[in-house]
Amino acid sequence: MTTRRETFQLLAGGAGLAALAAPGAAAGTRLSAPDLRRVPYASKLTGAERDYFVYLPRGHRQSKRWPVILFLHGDGERGDAKSELDFVLCHGPLYEAWIQKRDLPFIVIAPQLPPFSQAGNAPAPAQARDRSVIPQRQPGGAPARPAESIARTSDDMGGVVAEPPTGGADADTEGWQSLELELLAMVDHAVKEFGGDDRRVYLTGLSRGGFGVWSMAAKHPDRFAAIAPVAGYGHPDHAEPIAKARLPLWQFAGGRDPAVPLKHFFALLNRLEATGHPEVRFTIHEDLGHFTWVRVYRGQDLYDWFLANPRADS
């Protein structure tokens, strides 16, 4: 797979530098092809250069400002964000857009979470070393999808069961919140350099990435137009800032999930309901296990719902 590289100085706080819309395309203009770029940056967290993916949709060079999806993967795709970055292609909107060649009308930002203390321990590094699981974009057509049955009883956390949301909203020191400022800067860069629309920035993630969605949304509810955590719950303390911002949210869970039990989702969602937050959705796929995201991201409903929810305060 060939990807383009583009180096830039990653600095948080650049959201005010809104990108200008591209000049109007003449009738009959051939649309630019989808593009996948590896964007290197200097990570303050790790002290090393890391890469992340930016997917640019078909027609991205023409006259449009594009909605942006920031996608946070799960524990199984952690890595060094260099030689292991391709594991981020395994699931989610990036898999759908780049591997399955769906014309999703979004810029997709897909970074990689460091292993932290999981380095040398199962399950994440073991999966990361098996490169055969990385899907490949094909010159013609798309590879066969995994059978949806993988989502019914699957548990990619090696038998580890997520604990109830105790210890405070920021108790997870090895999750996505550790990359908080870097993630925001990636969004700012997509808006400024790739024609992203800062009124239509959406946040979604699966498993550990779902936990990260809740944390990022609670800390920065004004940065996102809507959020969709999948197979990952939030802490009740996340409720107040999200409800105050009236941030539209759609939570997904698997009714047969052995790794992230359904009972843990209700504390936060019930608190949000109690605040009178009008934009709370909760979909339970009763027949699915932990890999609920296989069905969620391969469907169309989530993407349509994102597009129907631009940020209302701009």
C-alpha cells in the first residue's frame, strides 16, 4: 500500500485558522481520487516522531469543506505509530473508506495509541506482531469482509473484563486522554490544511477508543458536533459538561459483550437523561458481543446521523 507523507509542526490551539474553501469546480470536472496520507509529527507525550493517517475522500480537491471524523481505535491496534501504524486500518471508518472503498464524504483522522505498560504483554502486542490481520486495499474491488458472526461472541481483550466506572473520570492513565492535546491539534491541522469544516467535526471510537470518546467529549464538548462511542462506556462525571453543551451522542453496545458488560453503560446514560439532555441515543445490538463495531461501522445510519448534526453554536 502506498501512502503520502506530509510533515508539519503539530501545535494545539490552531482551530481559529479556518481553511478556505477550494475554488468552485467547473461542470464536468473529474473528481480527485480518494487519498490516504501518513502525517508525521513530533509527539510531546512520547518524545519521538509518530505518524497518523488522514483519509481524504473522493473529490476532496473540489469545492467543498469536508466533515471530519476523528476515529479512536481499540487496545488491539496500539503500536509505535510508525512500522505498526497499519494496524489502525483493521476496523472503523478508515477500514470502510480506504479498504472497502466506500465513498464516505468525510476526512478521517486515525491516530495510534502507544502500548504504554502493555508492551510485552498480551493481547495487544501479540496481535500487533501478526501482520497478517492487516487488511490491504486492492487495485480492483475490495477484499471480502469478515463474517458478521465474529461480532456475536468475540472478546478481543484476552478475557479481561472492564471494571465499573470508578476512580474518577480521568482514572485511565494509559488511554486516549493521554494524547488529548495531540488529538486536538490533528483536528486543527485537518481543518486548516485539508479543507475540514470545523462545524462538522465528529468523534467516534471502539472499545478503549469508546472510553476515549467520552473523556475527550467531556473535556472539549465545544470541539465536536456529535459523538458515537462503540463498546465503551463513560464515567458519570462526564455527564455535566456534555449535557451543558447539549452535545448529540449515540452510544452503541453489544448485549452479549463479555468484555465490556452492558450493565456498566447505564450510570452515565441515566445521569445524562436526568439532566434533560435531549440528544441521547443508546442502541444495544442484543445479538452481538464485543465486536459490535463490525455492524455499526459497516452500516450507513451512523454516517447519515453525523451529517444531520452540524454544530449548532457556529
